[in-house]
Amino acid sequence: MTSSNDGVLNELEKDALKEIINIAFGKAAASLADVIGLYVILNVPKIEILLPEEVQRFISAEIHESKGLNIIEQYFIGKIKGAAFLVLSYESSKQLISLLPGEENKEMFEFFSIAMLEQETVTEIGNIIIGACVSKIADFLKDFVTYTPPRFIGGKFSHNDLPQKIFDRESYVIVLKTIFQFENRDISGFLFLVNSFESINWLKQAIKEYLKQYGYE
Amino acid sequence: MDMNEQYVVQVCNMLNTGIVILDKDFKVHYWNRWMEIHSGIPLGKITGIPIFDFFPNLNNPKFLRNCKSLFTFGNYYFLSQKLHTYIFPFHPVSASEFNFEFMQQSGSMFPLRGESGEIKYICLAIHDVTEMVSYEQKLLEMARRDILTGIYNRRFLEERMKEEFEKHRRYNRPLSLVIFDIDHFKHINDTCGHQYGDYILKSVTTAAKPCLRTVDTFARYGGEEFCCILPETHLTAALTVAERLRNAIATQEYFFNDTIIRATVSVGVSEVCENITTPDALFKGADDALYEAKKTGRNKVVSINNLNRLS
Amino acid sequence: MTKKILIVDDSIIARMAVKKAIPKDKPYELHEASDGLEGLEKFKTIVPDVTFLDLTMPVMTGFQALEEIKKIDKNALVIVLTADIQAKTMEKVNNLGVFMMIKKPSSKEEIQDALEKAIKYKESR
């Protein structure tokens, strides 16, 4: 695949996609408040079109953090297919446990290590946030997706290989990056959604319909 | 594909997996044979009844939150055995050396959609993972224990140390460390032989154990070196424990070829404080104190405070 | 009398949506800005009668821009357009003094209706 990035989506389509994602995330945030009882802000998404081998470098550069990170990785398959990475610093992760309402925390500490509780909490919230964002995007495509179990990765982002059966090495992927913040502004993290080439076609379709409403054909 | 209902129902009932379908009010819509067998509750008795009536343990914020997420977003929820141990309190199917009170389970939950794609039910799939957990526990024990004495080994000690430090950092709880070393151990081995040396090592741990609490971590650190991590403990209390240890070991009689020999230990004690803020520093403090004890006569307890006074 | 309308949103499409909704037969003068900072600058220079404001924008968010606009003119009429319709968000913008909040994606009618209400409100004062 040698065509330039712009062959995949033009400026107008990119703008429309950003707006679609923005709306999807706005709905996701509202629903999240309802589900986890916490106020979440999902910021303006950044959209990049890259080759799979460029993804790791892009994500690492966006994160800026060389210290410890907790990462939740999950794959989703529907009309849009791809991988989601939710990234939180160690500090934010620790604060997250105390923020969750109604936790039976105290006794849990007796049986489980703090590290494990943090891991579980981050994984649970990560699973829900990823589910919220992906499902709202899927809604636009009038589709629903299936998910793999979330995987917890501690340390730093060093994802070398995106799975072959979802990502074709030769084709472009769309990477969406959002910063999310919880009620307490110190708890923030990144969400990266990496969508495969097949997804791009479906997204283009949805974009086309969206643009139709405003007279762009 | 011919997957009409009668086959689907048979599959559900033959599967070695529990299947529970709940509606938005958490009432049981369907429950398969595996669930009937292990719970003793027939489908007829539980259909249309909120699951919490029979299993109040599920009525907790975490379960509710995740079910809500499923109904709202259509994502999946995975319940690991690690954190939950069980989802439904059923008896274990067969006996295991670990004597679990309940069958160890893991589960996954996913949405079920109606004709127009809206989420109507959630399905919970339960797996019996008791056997796997047994193997895991066995392996963990083997990896953590010192073969000779049966107490914890160095690997586990370092793991625990990190954990205790984390607790200290988070909640600002006191933490102390006691290190002791058998005096003239090389001499004992040389004069009485290695088998006797092993006997001494085992006897020393037996004498030491009653001096420690269940929350303390007692491990063999090196050949003849032992460590005790004492959480929630200040230096003064740790010194008392150390002295008790020293005394218990010193007063115990060790038999060899019709003669009674004595074994003693030198002990070093440290605690986390202003100058000691990392696991390495805690070890070094206790180690330095131990060294001082060896230098100044053996069979005694020295703490980091003594060191400070000397220097 | 010509009414000046300022549309602040980082999405071309979203700005287009508002522009298309505004009736052509009325004496409205339209202005646009693509981020919070530019929006604030234009507010100062153009002094619009009504401002449409998006919340999630780069450089300066809608919240910050709203705060600054209100500092300049506490009676400024701002209509917030946002996809984030959580109670807490509404509370925040209400506290800052928004005229109305419309959920995205918004229909032509919702935008027209909001604009009319805002103009009427301004004229009655």
C-alpha cells in the first residue's frame, strides 16, 4: 500500500470523523457518569492515520511518560475492528481505587495485595471506559461489537506487534487518541483506539451519511 | 446451519459450564442443568425470581456496576477467580489438598440482544476452575518455600517486603525487620557434619516460630540467615520480639551423639523511619546491626539505634 | 437591525450545521472561530449578539472561553452545543451563566429555536 495518508481520508472526512467521535464520546461520558457514578470528561480526539509499525512510536510519543504506567489492552471485533489501549500513570491508578464509590475496600486489603487490587480496579474501569467509547462509535455504524477479555500490562508501552489477524501489516490503521479526566483532575489517562483498515471503509460509509445531512455529497 | 432451538437447549444442558440469563431487574430468565445440579435449585423454582433472593452475595456494588455497564454499553465483564474466588457459593466437586470451602470459579458476562438489536438480557457463564487453582497453589507454595525448613524462601521474602513497604507508604503504618544469623554455624557443620547442620537449621526455625505472629513473614534469607518482617510494629516492640527469639534459640537443647550442644544467634533490628525509606535501606540497617552484634560478642540483639549511638 | 452571530467550534462540519440551520431571510451576520482562543478574540472585536459555543475544543476549552466571555460581558448570550450532556456538565455551564445548552447532534429546528429565543430575550431587555 503506497498511497499517501490523504488517500485514506480527506480533510473534510477527517473533520467529520472527529465530530462523530466527539459526539460518541460525549454520550459515552454521560453514560459513564451513570454507570460508574463518577464525572468523566473525554477530551477532543486526535486522529492519525498510520501504518501498524508506526503505532507504537506514535503512542509512546503521545504519552510522554517514562515512569510507570498501567495499561489495559482489549480487542474488539465488529464492523469496526481493532485494539483499545487505556493508559494510566501509577499515581492516577492508586487514586482511582479510593475514588470508586461503595467499594468493599477495607476487608479486601486483608486478603489481596495492594498491587492486585489496583490492577483489578484499573482493569475493571478500563473495561468499562473502553466499552463505553467503542460501543458509542459502533452505534453510529448501527453495529455492535464483541470484546476479548481485557489484559492488564504494567510498566511501559512497548507494544511491538498488533495481532496479525486483525491488523494487516500493509494497510493503514486509524488511531484515535483521547485524554480522559476524572472528577478529581489528578486522575487522568489516555485512551487509544487503533482501528483496522476494514473499519476504515465502514467509517467512511458512516461519514458519508453524516455529511449528507449537511449537504456535502 | 441447522441450529434450531432443541439443539441449542441440549448444548446448554450438556455443557460443563453454568449458564444464567438475567433480565434488567436481575430476575432469572434461564438457568441450565449445570446450575441446577450445583445449586440444588431447579429451574422452575428460580425462574422469574431476582437472583439476589437466592444469592445475596451478588448484590454488591461491583457486580451491579458491571451489569449496568453491560446493559448500557453492551460490553463484556470478566470475573477472574483471582479476585472473586467464587461467584456462586457451591461445594467443590472433589476433594483437594487445599480444602477449598467453595468451588473456585471464573466467569464471563455478555449481553443478549433482541430482534432490533437492543440489549434484553445478560448472560453469565460460570466455569469450575478448582483443579487449576489447586495446581497453581501447589506450585506457588513450592516456589515460595524453603525445602529444608518449610518456612518462606528469599524470593517470597522480597515479594512480601515490597508489599509491606507499599502498605507502609500508603497508610503510614510502622514496619520493622529482624535479621538473625546462627553463630559459628560453619564450625558446627565442620565438627558435627552437614546433616547435623541441617538439624540445627530446622530446630532453630521451630524454636523461633512461636515468637512470631501469623502476620509476620518468616523466611530463610541465606545459608544460616533468617529474616522476619514485622508489620505494624515499631522498633521497641521489634526489639522485644528479637530478644524473645534470641532467648528461645539460646535456651533450646540440641542433641548430638548423646551430647547436648547449644546454638545461639546474633540479631539485628531496624525499622522504617526518616533515614530508612526503602526496602534496601531497611535490610542494610538490620544487617549493619547484625554485624555489630557479631563483632561485640554474639548471642545478642543490636538495633539501628545502638549503631547510631556508637558512631 | 443586523444581528451578529458568532459560531465557535473546532469542527468544520459542526459550524456548517449551525450555519445551515440559521434562516437566510433574516438580517443575520455570521462569524466563525475554530478554537476557544480565537473565539474569545473574535468575541472582543465583533461583539456578537449571540454566541454558539462548543465545549470540547483544543487550545482553550469551551468552559474556559465561556468563563472569559462572561468576564468581558456578564450579560453575553451564549448557547452551548455539546455532546456531553451529563448533569455535572450542565451544572458547570449553568453556574458560568449559559443561556441555553443544546445536545449534539442537534437538529435544524433546535438550533433555530434556540437562536430565536436568544434574540427575543435580547430585544426584550
